[in-house]
Amino acid sequence: MDLFGNNGIGTNAKVKLKNLDLPDAQVCLYENFFSEEESEFLFKQLATTIKWEQKQIKLFGKLIAQPRLTAFYGDAHKNYTYSGLLWEAKAWTEELLMIKLRIEEVCKESFTSVLMNYYRYGEDSMGWHADDEKELGSNPIIASISFGETRSFQMRHRHNKEIEKLSIQLTNGSLLLMTGSTQHFWQHQIPKSSKCLNPRINLTFRQIKN
Ligand SMILES: O=C(O)CCC(=O)C(=O)O
Ligand SMILES: [Mn+2]
């Protein structure tokens, strides 16, 4: 498939941009950012070429396996501390560079790194957090791409309990862009689901400033 040529940015007629109108946040969702055909191809490529690992994290003094597989790729020496783990970047693959280029054209920003999550089934999840590590700078720019099964991406305000939690459906080929003050004021999570769900791959492109 020609991912650089005729299928280039802006040529997927189905791309739909939604600006989520949230207080203290700047969040946009591009549905069908990648076409169905591209998404299917990229899911398969990423599932087979990325070195997925199930890492252990310490929770309340106990080591437990993270409920998903992860990987971290990017520019050399742009290391990252996340969930109490030090991540050393593996070298960009051809597909990751292509995806990065497509996002950079739209965001008018460049990214140094990508943190990836592989949710194998409904039981795989990610708990409440904000992407606010100091390496990401004062107003982190997070470009999040999803392939495979649709999962709920929930957001809650960190201080104002009167603002209702919201749930965004992240569909195959979508791009969610979080910028500005979002990480200061909001947390997000991918909750477990008791439904029998197919796998999903999520890529969060980041700027490591160190
Ligand atoms: O899977 C997702 O959509 C969220 C991933 C995420 O929040 C992260 O990697 O920090
Ligand atoms: Mn996150």
C-alpha cells in the first residue's frame, strides 16, 4: 500500500474533526484520520513488528504486571520516566515514522517519541493519570492514534468535581489531540470492560524536552 502517496494527509474524505468544548482543556478528535484500509494494514504491522513487553510496576509495595503490553520508540537518547519505569527509546520503524509524519503535518508540531499500548482484550486497561511528566514540558502536546477495537477514553477534571466525567469513543484510525492546559486540569483512563473485546493498539506521540 502507498502510505505516502495517494493516501496522504487530507485525502481520506471521511476525516471528521470535533473540537471538544471542555473547560481548562484543548482537546480535538479526528475520526477516520487513517482510512479503514490503512488502519487495518497498520494494526497488523504494529502488532507483529513492535517489541511488545508486559512490564511490572510497583503498587503499594508489591510488584504487579501491567494490564496491557507496552513499548517505547523514538529519537535516540530521549529517555522517559513513566509509571516509575525508565524507558529507553528503541529506534523508529518505517511505519511509526510514516504515522509520525502524517500527524506532524496536521499538528504543525514535531514529536521525538511514541509510547505504545497494546490492549489484548476487554480486561486490559490503563488507570487514571495525566501525561504531565516534567520531560514533556509545561504544556504537553499528546497526539494519540488508535487502531483496532473501539475503547472508551474517559476524562475527569482534577479539581472541579461539579464537571461530569466524560467518555470519548476512540475508534479505529482516530486521532485525539490534547494540548494547552489539558494535562494540568484533567486526568484520563481506559477502563476495563467485561465485554469480549478485540485487541486495540494505541500510540501516543510525545515531545521529550530533555
Ligand atoms: O490507550 C489510550 O487511549 C490512552 C493511552 C494513554 O493515556 C497513555 O499512553 O498515556
Ligand atoms: Mn495518558
